Amino acid sequence: MLLKKAPDLRESDVTPRSWYVRRREFLQAAGSAAVAAAAGATAPLFDGTATALAQNPDAQKLTGLQKSPLSTDEKLNSYRDVTTYNNFYEFGLDKGDPARYAGSLKPRPWSVVVEGQCGKPGTYHVEDIMKWFPLEERIYRLRCVEAWSMVIPWVGFPLADFVKRFEPTSKARFVRFTTLVDTRQMPGQTEPALPWPYVEGLRMDEAVHPLAILAVGLYGEVLPNQNGAPIRLVVPWKYGFKGIKSIVRVSFDESQPRNTWQRVRADEYGFFANVNPAVDHPRWSQASERRIGEFFKRRTLPFNGYADQVASLYAGMDLRKFY
Ligand SMILES: Nc1nc2c(c(=O)[nH]1)N[C@H]1C(S)=C(S)[C@@H](COP(=O)(O)O)O[C@H]1N2
Ligand SMILES: [Mo]
């Protein structure tokens, strides 16, 4: 079966065996609400086509979207691929777990705390944030560190616009993002699969690069819970794990944050996480990738194909050392 990868291709093998042993208890802890939400996601994960759209009839549509010229024109992965093959360890380790169990997440009402080295700290409702900026559709490749990729039509706005609105001071050299911690809404957090909360960060010049966006939707609808509702980061030239989901805190920091995967295994996952076919993961090659829905592998491109736009951010840096 195409999507059954060798065990050495999993981020999850860094996690304690107890997770698997206690998985049954976890499923019980996930509760009936999550199980009910899973009812719509019991069909096979992957049907081998990238065309059949089966969007959620109850989802809120996002209208008046600008089409971004920064989009790729590659063939989209299907709505089903994008919403049933996920990494979101707060809901379990299997690719199908987020679609099955993320029904317990309550993405409205939702507020985001902005703090640190900036002129306008505060707490902001996500509905308000969505009105500050014109929403656009941005079609990007997502390249997971596990050597698979997808093409996803995100809806969002430039992270740069968000950052500038809070007037970061000259001391703000990094932007740190934090995911919700709530074991009721995110039952996977009862397990030590990762150190919670999930944390990610960008250097300020990366954060204000026009390719970096905050996404609030995909396929013209508000984000499904499993994709990081209500607001998540998308940085297309970096491995997918930089794309932190369900953000509750944005902090302007003086020093480089320790992101979650670096904390888990610093020898395998760095702060920069730029897609780089020339630097293998210690346990597998990064030279190629499998586009979900395709049989043959593709060559992985430096910076996930966005080198022309972003390579200059790293001029003079040894990308073997700063992986
Ligand atoms: N909070 C949180 N964010 C997360 C993750 C996670 O486990 N928790 N997984 C990351 C990884 S490894 C990937 S590849 C992308 C997957 O995003 P998608 O499921 O929307 O495709 O989310 C990233 N963001
Ligand atoms: Mo990933």
C-alpha cells in the first residue's frame, strides 16, 4: 500500500513506546464528541485520485478571495488528501488520527495573545484578525520532513502584514509561535508524544518574507480542525513541521526560540528546517519525495522550489550546520 511507509520514515519513532501501548486509553480519552466527529472520516484515507473534491458541506465558505500571483500552478491534492492525511500530534500519531479526533477542538471563539518586544501587545479575536487583511488564496507545495509532499490551496494573508501591525521593536529578532494546550480539546496532550505546547519560530527576516503566510482556510473554506484551525503558519520553503497549527500566542523575542522538534532531537531537526535535498536526515535521504497521490518519486528541490525567492536570506550561512 502506497502510503504505508517504512517505520524509519516516521517522525513518530522518536516518541515513547508507551504512546502505542496506551493508544487504546487515548482513544477512550478522546471521548464521544471526537468519535462522533470521526463519523465522516471513516472512508479509506486515500482513494488514489487527486481530483474528487468532497468539501465539508457545513464549513463556512470564505469569499472574495484574491488569487495570489505567488501560487504554484501544479495540480492540487484533493480536499480529501489535504484533510485526511495529516500530522497533528495533539490528536494522535497516525496520519488519519487528526481527521478522526480533532472534532474535540473548539476553534471559535479563539483569541491570540501577542506579546514581547513590540509596541502593540494584546489579545485579539481571530475573527477580528481575519478582517484586518484581505484574504487571498495561495497555492503552495508542502514538503514534510518524512519525504512526502502535497499541493494545498491555502487561504490566508502575509505574516509580514500581521507582524508589522504590532510594531516590533529593534530588539525583536525572532517571532515565536505557540499552539494551544488543553487536554480536553487536544486529548493527545495527555501523552508525552512531544513536549507540549508545540512551539515554532522564525527569524524576523524570514517572518516578513512575502512567501510566509498565516492561513485561516483551505479550498475556499475555514480551516478544518485537523489542518490547524483557526489559524496556522505556512512557510513553503521549510519542512512542514515549521507550519505550527492552532496558534494561541505570538511572541517577539530577542533570542532564538527552541522549537519543538529541535527539543525532541536536536541532531535531526534544526531551527531553520529549510528544505534541502543535499542534507540528508540522519536516518533517511531528503533527495526525493513522494507527492501524495503519485507513484513515482520526485526530486526534492532546494528550498522546496522557492530558492530564487529565499536563498538570499541565508547567504553566507553553512546550511549543513544550520539545518
Ligand atoms: N501544533 C502542531 N502543529 C503542527 C504539527 C503538530 O504535530 N502539532 N505537525 C507539523 C507537521 S510535521 C506537518 S508536515 C504539518 C502538516 O500540516 P497539514 O496536516 O495541514 O498538512 O503540520 C505541522 N504543524
Ligand atoms: Mo512533517
